[in-house]
Amino acid sequence: MKKLLCLIISIMMLIGLVGCGQSKDNTQANGENAAQSDGGEKKVIVMGTNAEFPPFEYREGDEVLGFDVEIAKKVAEKLGMELQIEDMMFDGLIPALQAGKIDFIAAGMSVTEERKQNVDFSNGYYEASQVIIVTKDNDTIKGPEDLKNKKIGVQLGTTGDTEAQNIEGAEVVQFNAGFAAIMDLQNGKVDAVVLDSEPAKNFAAQNDQIKILDVELTQEEYAIAVKKGNTELVDAINSVLEEMKNSGEYDELVKKYFTAE
Ligand code: GLN
């Protein structure tokens, strides 16, 4: 009798009627994913980011903090899940999402047509631009046209990288972090740096040897990326963004993180 019961249970497990202790993440609409269950505890949802992008994400000791992290926490809260943050190189984020190693990307990531081929984006949550940074004593680079044939520092795989590659004769030097590009600017190893406006302001506020030119190279919008087809998660993110805007929480965050303006 026992044997028969065992056999029936085994068959049921095989055809997937009975779980094997692993609860599947129900925020994912498709395939394998990073979210995992911790033995009946709160499920984990994984945010991928590159914590080199203040004030959206930056490290303070062991912790990753910032504007994006606060939004991500709200998303996790809404889903009743625990937020885990994976800090990695910016150009590794989309592959990690596609491989199911992370559930979403919150990394000041700009929506582009090319990226839309590979990921789905939430509604936009921040308008940004690419700006040019030079040393304070530089009076030859005054605008984009002066970047021709120059050595330009960028952050690898970003829209600033793409923009710089399009400048005639420019030699583009790719860094893993915007901060490293700024250091090389200061040391005279590059002539200019192309970076997102907010991190640029952040670096400039702490460094009196650099200045930001008063021209915007692009107009961009940041959004949160999810794996293609994961409509359930993207819908949850969009409703969190909307709730945060309606409740005034979004404005509070702007005040908290963008006081330098
Ligand atoms: N907004 C830029 C991009 O999407 C840079 C983002 C970043 O470096 N975190 O490419």
C-alpha cells in the first residue's frame, strides 16, 4: 500500500502536479528567472545595477544606495518580496537579465531602440541627457563640434559611449566607471568626458577642477528593464511608479537625491 502511494506521488511529481520544495516565482511570465524562494521565507527579487552612478546608485561601505534602489525597494515591497542587489558592470546587465540571473535592471538605463530589441522597459521615470565635462582651465572645448579628433572618456556600453563613437575622428576611451574617466580627465589622459547629466553634476560638485559645458548632447529617458515578455513584472513596476508619483513619494526622492540643483 505504502509502495503504491509512493509510486503515485512520484508520478505526480514527475508530471509536475506536486512541487519539489522549490516554489516558482510568480512575477515572471516566462521561463527561468533569478527570483528564488528561501525555504518558505520571503521570495527574493533581484535587481541588477552598476553602483557607479551617483545619485541613482552608489556604494556606501557594503551597501548600494540611491534613487533607483529606493524605487526598487518599493517594487519589492509591492510584490511582497525581498530585494537583493547584484552590482555588476554596466555592459553586463542586459546579458544577465536575458540569462535570468537578475529580474530587472535599475541602473539609470536610458531607453534606446537597440535595447528595446532585447529587453522590455517600464514607463520612463527620469529625463536625462549626455553632457560634456572638461577641466576648468580648458577653453578650447566649448561644445560638441570641438570634440572632433579628441580623446574622449566614457563609461563602457552606455549611451555616452555610443554618442562619443559617432564623433568624427574621436578616440574613445572606455572606463568601467564614470569616476575613473573623471580621474583620467584630471590627469590629462583624456581631453573630455561624456557622461549622464546627474552623475556629472555629482562628480563636479565634489571636484573643483572640472566643469560641465552648458550643452546637452542628447535627450534620454531612464526606465527599468525586465526580461522580454515579463509583462507581469513590468506592470507591477509601472503601477509602483505611478503610485509614487501620485503620493508625492517620487518628489520626496527627487528632493532627497538631487539637492545639488
Ligand atoms: N544612461 C546611460 C545609459 O543608459 C548610462 C547609465 C549608467 O552608466 N548607469 O547608457
